[in-house]
Amino acid sequence: MIDVDKIVGSIAPALNALGLDLYDVEFSGSGRARILRVLVDRDGGIDLEGIAAATEAVSPLLDAPPLDALLTAPYALEVSSPGLERPLRTPVHFRRATGETVSVKTRAAGDQPARRVRGVITAATEAGFDLLADDGTTARFTYDDVSQARTVFEWGPQPKHPKSKKASSLREPVTQ
């Protein structure tokens, strides 16, 4: 198992020096299909130049001590933004998502089955967060209650198109 915390501790300062925030680090896959995903962001959003700068800063750090000892087998480095529907894993993620619509999957506990809840985060602390659910109820969740959470991107209303005239009304009248 890869020590992701050690990777985070080694690459975060380099990203911070570029004005970027390390949003998350994920390591998945096995064998030659292993992927080290580094998610970066900054105020106002991240662009392609920011992603390129992050890649250039992170790649040499992964190949140098002490990280080279952790990452001995082949892997693909993927540097990306967290996206519109971003995963929420840490208290900081939940605080930044205050006021946003999220989808939360809870863990089964005792006689309570796992369930999905969608709503708006109204507050977040180090211990948990408050959610105003779509059905109007408010619930408090601890982070241990949650197995998965992510922001939900909502498309705006569709623009209204003017009613099109029938093709026959657009033709010139035929005179004989």
C-alpha cells in the first residue's frame, strides 16, 4: 500500500509555491495499470497552464528521494483539476462546498441501511456538516457517517427558443 500522506507532504509545498492548492491525491490500480492522480485547484479555478506547471513541479519530486522508494513499480502520473463534480473527503473540502448542492452516500449503521441524500451543505466543521436535503429536512452528519460525497453540477435552465415559423409560411406565395 502506498503512503499517500507521505506523497502529499512532499508535493504540497511545491504546489503551494506556485499558488496552487493540492486538492487530493489518489492512487489506484495494480500492475502496469497503476495511476497516481494529483488533483490541484486555485482560487478562480485552474487552467491548462496551471496543470502543466503542477505536472512539471510534481514529476521530479516523485522520482527523487524519499518518494522514489515508495513508487518503485511503474505508474502513470495524472495531474488534473477536481472537476465540476468533485469528491469531498476532508473537512476542508466540505467547508469549501458550503452553499453547494452535494450527493452524500451514508454508511450502514446498526439497523439503518446505507442511503443516498442530496441537498445543500449549510455548515461544515472539523467534526461534520449540516445538510439541507432536497425534501426540506435538515440533517447533521459526522464524516464517519459518510462513505462517499461529491458536489453536484446542475445545468441551468434551457434557453427558450422562439417558436419557429412553419416552412410554408416562409415561402413566397405562388402567383400564376
